[in-house]
Amino acid sequence: MSAGAAPGRDGFVVVPPEDPRTRPLLEGLHHEYLERYGPRIGAEEMEQHPVDDFAPPTGGLVLLLEGGLTVAGGAFRRHDDATAEFKRIWTAPAHRRRGLSRRVLAELERLAAAAGYRRVRLTTGNRQPEAFALYRSSGYVLLPGRAQVYEDGVYDVGFEKRLR
């Protein structure tokens, strides 16, 4: 059985950051960042936000399992008392274009609202047009300016959404 396997469990599961089922998400994101942004920026993004940032009670890490395997997931953490920050939203390449990221986003919104947050902020890199489109089509408002500017024309774009 692979590291992402959990027999008999399909659908969303909230897991602690050290759960071995997070490995496909973390490794997949790391690979994605390296491919899109290069080794320095890719490594910085993963190191800048350690998984412990997403631990309860102010955060959460959710995985979407199919056939017991981690196929998508995401996390949130406290930005301020009223605002959660979403990070680590990912879908395995073999499972893309099925709306799984949209489902993960909706589940993160539900969990953040249940934790008492009234607003969500997130950032995505300018080399992730799929994420940009997902957030815009999911009701997120583009924040003015650039959240962070790196080298080689790379920058982060911020989004925000009020939760119900």
C-alpha cells in the first residue's frame, strides 16, 4: 500500500500535519513549485510555511481521498482573528480537470467558517494561471498590487473572499 493509502476511506478527511497521507500533497507541491519557479523559489515557498502552521485549533489540513489515495488537498492557517489564509491547494496531475480543486476550496471555506473565520486570503504565483482562474471563478476578489515580488519576473498575486 502506498504512503497515500488509507483503506476504506474516501472523501474528505481532516488530518494532523504529520499524517503520512499528506506526503503526496507536499511532495507534489514541491515538485510543481520547482518546475514552475525553479529551485530557489520553489524551495523557499515550501520552507516559508511549515506544515505545523496548519495545526488546529487555528488551522487545518484537509485531504481528498479516492480509493484510499490522496488525490487532492489543501490547508488553512490563521492570518488574523477574522481571517484565514489558504495554502497548499493541490490536485495530483492524473486527477486534474475534474473539479477536485474547486471541491477542496469549498471544503476549506466550510472548515474556516466553522473555525470562526469570516474572511479568507490567499496568494498564488503568476506562473499558476489555473489557480488564478479557479479563485476568480470561485468568487475571490483580486487584491491590488503584488503580494511578494521575486526575481526573474516571478510574483505572487493576492485574493480575498468573505465567508458566509
